[in-house]
Amino acid sequence: LTSATWGRFDVGQLSQRIDALGEIGALPTGGLFRGLYDDAWAAAVDQVEEWMRQDGLVTRRDAVGNLYGRVEGRESGPCVVSGSHIDTVRSGGKYDGALGIHAAMAAVNALVADHGKPRRTIEVLATAEEEGSRFACNFFAARAIVGQVGADEPERIADPQGVTIAQAMRQRGLDPSRISEARRDDIAAFVELHIEQGAILEAEGIPLGVVDTITGQRVWHVRLTGRQDHAGTTPMDMRADALAGAMEIAGRAREKAIAMGRPSVATVGRIAVQPHQTNVVPGVCDFTIDARHSDTVRRRELVDYIESTMKRVAAERGLGLESRVVQEHDPVPMHPLVCAAIEESIAEMGVRSLVMPSGAGHDSEIMASRFPAGMIFVPSRDGRSHSPDEFTPIEQIVPGVEALARTLFRLAY
Amino acid sequence: LTSATWGRFDVGQLSQRIDALGEIGALPTGGLFRGLYDDAWAAAVDQVEEWMRQDGLVTRRDAVGNLYGRVEGRESGPCVVSGSHIDTVRSGGKYDGALGIHAAMAAVNALVADHGKPRRTIEVLATAEEEGSRFACNFFAARAIVGQVGADEPERIADPQGVTIAQAMRQRGLDPSRISEARRDDIAAFVELHIEQGAILEAEGIPLGVVDTITGQRVWHVRLTGRQDHAGTTPMDMRADALAGAMEIAGRAREKAIAMGRPSVATVGRIAVQPHQTNVVPGVCDFTIDARHSDTVRRRELVDYIESTMKRVAAERGLGLESRVVQEHDPVPMHPLVCAAIEESIAEMGVRSLVMPSGAGHDSEIMASRFPAGMIFVPSRDGRSHSPDEFTPIEQIVPGVEALARTLFRLAY
């Protein structure tokens, strides 16, 4: 593969497709929303399928609506898959997920044009769901592929309007009783290109990232219960201020994450007090803590510190503590052979890359539970993501597509 | 006045009246609500007027609906007034405000029974509004009496349903154009008995408080603006977390109040973040700070510290700061002669009292702008107030009524 190859890859078409897909689900208020099985989602899947066919791929959809576009290999056996998700967050941008589908289509176009039929079958994959933005069923599509969708999920999980996943599937002609048929055992490797969704590559001036780990995470929902008191008549030393307790816990969690250094993070994203009156000491404070680290031992250190700090602060301040872990997973390493293939490909291009953890979750972390998986990051301007401001200029996308093509060449030719 | 006098004062009747008035405006969900000019308010005023007439007082209502019950004195000249407000907060208790009316009625009953006609005219006063709980017009009734109601208030201020004060007045047969007629210049002294609404008397085991000052206050509405970022992909050192800034400001304000000691207080009662998602660093944080001190110089010290801390923290963290002072007043001293009369009366009873500031606002702070005013506090169990849990046992009320009667005797006989 030489740079001349990239004459065969139509950068203009890639740009046009990014913009065109970004129009599907566009909101009048800015940004876009494609929720699993909604109209915009269905239109987007149809559009991508049409492009795949134009590119000469053989398409099919599985039991949960994942879309595959296939180039048959010369040999039988497991295939190499590349892609990302087609759904979006509410008021999201046109790169998160979608860019991984565009990049896979463009890379396969370039490979086939230059090298013909691959040895191994290559499939471009548009996964149906990753964000959990319509239904609280994050990674539904990838979980179906690895066989991790709970039997009760389709009937149990409903969107804010009360429509269950099962009902929404039937509206799209899908049969919830057949979800297990989406499971695959024939994937040799999964490679996902994605925007970084952070500002590290931009700040370092490095064009491409190679993800070595997808960060481990714990999310708590915490309730502190103190005593609602008059803000004028209750001396400071007689208070049991639930918000003051929450602030101490949050402050210490942040300080710990800062002291541990990158990539340790701890975030309080939601906070609410009762009774929420200017002149009343808060009696109840509900808040969330989201703590992440890409190293298993260090994640445990961070999580243990926060856990013990919550208990200590609540006890010292005489506050009731209820905490519930609502999300928990260890870091997920990407497969060393896939990482090596990506790193070698980028080195071949003469481009700098940064080996880095992903602070966000991705389809790859689910795929990695059964298949060798790896990820390529392209920069996000100002680190913006999950926002209409999400942007990566085409000049920063092209090296990512080239790195992906070279990686797929290594894995499939 | 000897303790024998109290044979003439019907403690059972006082208890019954407290309970009966506490039923008017009772909510099915617990607690009560009497908003200015609503049905419960009107029923309560009618009930108190009936009791006043039973007690032999001559009643009248003024232009804003304040209810007076009068015992004519032997001499002409300014009169001595005692009472408190008849409105309540939402889901409030039956003591805040109401007890000052009950106590004044009981004290006047005892005085007239024992000593006949006073030298100076005594009036029991049920003020129409103090809490600002239906309309944001706190102290409306007392402000009418001292002539401080703004000409635009009746038409400008509306309740949550959009009904203006003027409309509500007309529904009760009151004419908003005549508010100025409620103004008085003939009050020799105003004495208000009130529950403490704090737990200092209870904690100290002292039965009665003599208020020397009503605390000074400043309330800010603050908005910090940082940058909304992904909670997983944005390193701690690249964040502009609006909530983290708010927490530092709140923490330092609290620490300062604690370091200054009683009666310095600083409270964050309301806080809200945007976008309020578990996995997003808050880009905007709105919160309130309520800071109080009963000493003018020390209040200024507290307020200046908080003001400069807000600016410093916002600058250090690269956050935008908008802060707005929504309430501000210097401490209001009670009149030394009225305080002395109260203290001497309590000393005469052989009961301990604590000279203390009031951390809450009261009708007396408005009355004090034109008339000599003073306050007697009775304990609040557990400091509970503005809550259905508000409670003062009758045994703790009786000494307060006796102190009030002795004070009125000093001032009017």
C-alpha cells in the first residue's frame, strides 16, 4: 500500500457522505438524534445500505438490525470486521459512531480497488445501538453479536414514551424472540475508527491515537440525608447539611483523581438538593460520581478511596448514606495483535501516533469480550463531543482512514 | 402581677385555640398553608376576629387586611401593639406567626381580668402577610403599617397562578389604591412573641429568649460558566468544571462562617447544574448563597469575604461569573427600652433568659424602622420550623405569655 493508493480513495465522496448522514435525524434546535429503531435511525440504515451496495458490498441485516456489507474473501474462515454505531445521543454530532462506518466503507473501497478480493472476508458493520439514548440498553447491538443481551431486556426496557424495545423492534419488522440469531462466532478481528471525544491528541499535536485499553468505570448514585434546617436560625455547628457532605465527598474524589494523574478521572455530573430553597439548609442531597481509570489496579485504588471517603464523611458529619453502584466494569484491553497491526500501519505512513486509553466506552469493549479488537482515534476539535459542536476536519480524518485501510490489509490480505 | 394572676389566664383555651387555628389551611399531605388572601387565610382571620370579640376586644381591619383587636386605654395617645402574622409558609406548622397572635390575646385577657382598663390603649395585631409564600412580597403587612409598600407592588407581583396582589385584594373586598391608609404613626411600642425556629434555647436549656437584633443578610444568585466536557475523555487538568468551582466557593463561605463563630451563617440552599448528566462535566452551575450576621461590621466582613472568594475562585478556575444580590439588609437592632422591659419582666418571674439575635426575619424588623420594637422567643423543639414538625409544648409557651403580659403591663399600665 503506497500513498498513490489514495488516488483511488475518493475524499470528496467521504466528505459528502459524512454531511449527508449528518442530515438524517437533524433537529431544528441543532445537532441530531437517531434513537434505536426510530424513523431517523431507519432512514440512516437505509442510506448506508444503499451506499454499501453502490460500493459493491453484499448487504444483510441481522436479528437486531445491525447492517453488514460484505466483501467475500478467497478463503473460508472467520472474517475481519470494521465499523461503528449508527445511533446518536440526543443533540449529538455527525462524527460519533458514524465516522467509523464511513471510514470502514472508504477503506474497503480503496483496498478492493487496489488489491482486489481479500484473502479473508471483510465486513463493514453499522451497529444498531451503542449510546443508550432512546432505551437504557447501551451496547445493545454489540451485545447481541457477542450473545450478551438478557432475555428480559426487549420487554423490560422502555423509552421515555413507554414503548418497549420489543414493540419498537416489531415496528421495524424485527422479531425480539430471535435476538440470539445475531450472535457470531466467526469474527477474526474487529477494528473501530472513532473520534477521540477528548482533546488530548489536539493538545499534543499528534494526528492519530491507538487505543490500548478502554477505561474501567464505576458510577454511583449517592443519597446523603441530613436535617432540613432554617438557614438563619441554625448555627453552623448545629447543622447536618447534606449538600456540605456531598461537596466534601466530591471535592476529595476530584483531588484524588488529580493526584493520581492522567487518565484518572472523577466527575460529579448530577446533583440535586431538597427542599431546594434559598433559606433552608439542604436535608437531602442526591448526586452521581463517575470514576474511571484504564488500569485495573489503579481503578480499584480510585474506587476504594471514593467508597471509603463517602463512608467516612457521612459518619463524621452525622449524615445518612445510601449509595448504589449503577455501572461497573474493569478496564478492557484491546488485543495486542490488533494494536500492533494498527501501530505498524501508522508507522509505515510516517505519521506520529499516541498509544492511549479511551476514556469513553465503545462497541469495541463489548466485541473484545469474544474477539480480538482494536481502535484508531482521530482528533476531536476542542475535545467537543455529544454536542452539535462535534467536529473533525476532513484532513484529520483521511490519515485515520488510511491507517484503517492499512490495518485491514494486514489482517485480511 | 403575681403568679396568682395566671389563675385568670385559661391555659386550656390557649391550647385549644392553637390547635383550632392550626386546622385552618391544613393540607392533606401534612402541614398547613395560608397564603395571603386565599380562602384559608380569610377563614383564619375570621376565626381570630371572632375570638377577639369573645375576649371583649373591639376589632377592625385595615386597608391590607391586618386585623386589630383593641382595648381602649384611660389616656389618649399612641398605643402599645402586640402580635404577629397569620399567614404561613407552604407545608408549615401551627406556631410560626400564629403563636404571637395567640400569646397577645391571652396576655391581654389576663391583664384586663386582673388590672382592668390600661392607661395606654393596647392592640392585638394579626398581620396579614410576612412569609412571602403566596406572593414574593415579604413583610407586605408590616410594610403597609410603616408606609413602605411600593406603589407598583399590587399590580406587579403575581402568585404562581398569575393572580396579582391587586386582584387578590379585590376578591377580599380590599381596594389596592388605599394601601397607604394602613400606615400608622400612633404606635408607642410593638412587642412580638415568636418561636425561635432554631435550637439554641433548647440546647442551652433556657426557657426564654430576648431578641436584641434581627440578623443582617445578603443573598446572592450565582452562575458559574465553565465548559461542558465528556466525563471520560477529558483529563482533570483540561476541565473547566462549573460545579467544582461552586463547591469551592460554597466550602470556603461555610468555613469562613464557622471560623467567625455564632451567629455567623452561610448556606447554599439551591444548586443546579447543566446539562445534569452523569457522564458530562457540568458546564453551568447556578446556586444561591445566604449569608447572615447580626453585627453590622461582622456582616460586612462575611459578605466581603464571600464576594472576593467568588471572584478569586472563578478567575483561578477560568470560569465565567455572574452574581446578583437579591436580598440585602443590615442587622436591625430591637429597641433598648423594649428589650429592657422584656428582660426585667422575665427576671421578675425568676426565669432564665438568653439575650440573642434572631437569625430569621420577623415583622418586628419592619416595625422597628418606625416604632420601638422588641421580641420574645420561646423554644422550638429540635429547632424545627417551616415544617409540619414545628412544635413547642404548652408548658414552654406559658412562660412566654407571662413574660409578654408583664412586658405589656410595664409598657401600657
